Amino acid sequence: MTASPPATIRIILIEDNPEYRRALSMAMEHSPGFEMVEKFGTAEQALADLRASGLSKRVDVILLDLGLPKMQGLESIPWLQKFAPEARIIVLTQSDKKRM
């Protein structure tokens, strides 16, 4: 017997670009079934909050940018898994480089 998913998917966002962070937050706020629990500009901020506040007990999904300042998104994944072991991590990335 499997547990049914929560009625509301609780999300934290780790994205250094303030405009993109704001746009994703607005999209989540206007989407039924999703709750933006917290937003962070760096992996370090998110990890400090997860460690200090027990936020991991309230997080279902972590939206993670790869190109973060200082600690990169990829580098933060093992730490996020340690402090939020039940959360699923979805990697977000964008590039303004043109494909050839």
C-alpha cells in the first residue's frame, strides 16, 4: 500500500537571478496545488535555513539552479539531500549561448 501524495506540493526555489526567481514564484503562487515555501538566491542560504529551521520537514520539491554564485547547484545536491532527504530535486538551468 503506497501513501498518497500530499494535496499541496511544497517547494523551495534556489535561483540567483532575481527576475527569474520572481517569475517562478509568481507562476507557483497562481498554480493550484503548489506552495512556494521559501526562495533563496544562493545554495549557502538555502542550506543554512534547512539546517537551522528544520524546513526539510515541509519540503516536497527543491527547484535548483545549476549556475549559482560560490557553491554551484551541482555541488549543493549532496548537502540538500542530507538536510532534506525526502525532497525531490529538480534542476533548472538556462543559457544565453546560441547553439550552432
